[in-house]
Amino acid sequence: MFGKNKDQQSGKILLRTNKFVLIYLGKGNFHYSYKSDKNLVYGDIDFSKKQFKIIPLISISFLTTLFFVFSTNPTTAEIEKEELSYNQDATNLTDEDVRDKLAKSGDEDFLKQTEEQKLKILTSSEPQKKIKNISYRVKDNDTLDSISESFHVPKEEILEASNLKTTDPFISGILLSIPKKRGLYYKFKNGDTLAKVATTYKVSLDDILDENHIDEADIFLLGQRIFLPGAVIPDPVPTWYLPVASKIITSGFGWRSYPRYQFHDALDLKANYEPVKAARSGRVIYSGWMGGYGNVLILEHSGEIKTLYAHNSKLYVFEGDYVQGGTIISRSGCTGYCFGPHLHFEIIKSGKSINPSNIIKGFTY
């Protein structure tokens, strides 16, 4: 793998063999690298400065001479391996970059690797965050029983988390560490029944009765507060937005024969280098280059839903950003395995692509 300056963002490759690369970075800056059987020699030259080291200049002159005398044209495999070693900022890649030209000439193996990369990102899940304990300082009228009941946590768990024994004095002022229990408090409203509340928050009736020491499941007062153990807050009805202004589908969801025979798990939308909007509010989990898909954004939404936007010419958001639905996140283009500017738009639910037309209304042919 050829060396690269950490600060390098993009550049034009002037010379290249399977061992030597000379890259022009702009404004009189050059980057070179030479790979021998045992060593890797690389460095930078800045002609914009009045002084620069003579050794790198002599080296690059010598290596350039070697290029013209002994070089052979690199194979496609060598180019692909080399280009993948450059972790370029996706926002600086355009339709004319070397990596993009490579993607446009990609073979079946190249496109298969792209799909594998996409699948890995879509199916990856973040490790669950550890639930932190709650710190609570005992007050004058507190008892272990009252604290246990108030926080809906067994006394034994409170003592264990606080490194206390049953024989230790329980006095005002001591600091307890109380495990935070999964669930939420619910206040009864007009028209509520316990069965309705349990169904809405996906909690069993028996768990609610046991947790709250309730004997009569049908008698509740307006404003009565109960704890729902393990409650799952239902997702709000999502608001969807058309990702591009044209609304026009140029290639639909399903089997197609061009540019190759395959199942197209997205919609291709007419978009000639124009703003692309987030189809729904969510968090950016991928922003960068993805082989045949070119410049890609992937947004994660609630309810195991993700959206993917491919072939962009510019990316305006980065991993970790939270974006509102309908806001501009990129500019469409034709990066990657693409033969005309458009937006490749996918909706993925639980790891499987679904037809966006079934979710978002307004698309036309």
C-alpha cells in the first residue's frame, strides 16, 4: 500500500506504476511514494515555499527517471487495490476523479464487494449503552423500603449497587447507588384502561399489577400514576419528504436489464446535480465513498428504518450528525457505477430493502 500524508484530502495522480506514485496536490504541492520489496519511501515537496529539502527533490527526480525507463502499465487490480488505500474525503470526490473512473469500469467482483460493504453497514448495530445507576442521598424520613418502592427497585439490588450490607446502619446523609430500572411512569387520562395502556406500551398486565402492587385492575383514578416496567415508547407517526424536487422515477424498484440484469432494490430519481433532502429526520451513520455507489449517505431513523442516498457529487453532512427531514444533505450527481446524473434512493427496514413508493407518496414516472 502506498504511503499518504494524513492531511492530504485529494489530488491528481500524475505518474503511477505498481511501485511508484507521484500526486499533484495543487498550489505547488506534490506527494510521492515508492514501494520496494522491503521498504516504503514517501514524502512531500512544497514548491510554493522559498526553501525546501534537496534530498526529496533529488529522490523524486530519480524516481521519475525510473518511471520513464522501467515502468509498466498497472493492471486494473493494482489500480483498485491502490485507490482503496487512499481514504479520501468524500466531499472532495467528483465525477472526474481516478477512483470514480475506476468505479465506472467496475466488474462483477467490484460491484459485489460494494454490496457486501453496504450490507455490513446496514446490518451493523451499535453496542447497547450500559444503564447508569442513579445517585440518591438518604433523607431524614427515608427508609430502605420507601426508597425501594419509590424507585421500583428491589432492596437487595440497591444494597448491592451501594456496596452495603443489611447489617450496615441506614442513616440520613449516606449516598446510595440505585440501578436505573427500564420502564416509565404513566399518568391515567380520561378514557384510559389498564389493558389499553399495557397494549400501547407493550407491557404485560401481570407485570404492571405486580410492579405496582395492584389488586383491582379495573379501578383507576384520573391522574393516578403507575410504573410500566420494560415499557416501549411507541414511535410517533413519521413524516416523510420527497428527496428530490422532480419526483420522477427513471428506474423503478424490481428486476431490470440495464445497466446489467439484476434486482434493483431502490428507486432511481431524476436529479441533475441538484439538492437532495433527507426523506425523514434521523442520524447520519455513514457519509463517504462506497465503491459502485460513489458518494453515499445513510441515515438511521426510528423503528429499524434506514435510508440510503447514492451517486452524490457532494456530501454536506457527516457521521453522527442529526438532520431534520426535508433539509438538504447532499447534491446529486453521477459518482460510482453510474452513467448519468440521478439519485439512487433506498429505504431499508430491518436490514431488507423495501419499495420507497409504498412509503412515500408523490413519485411519478
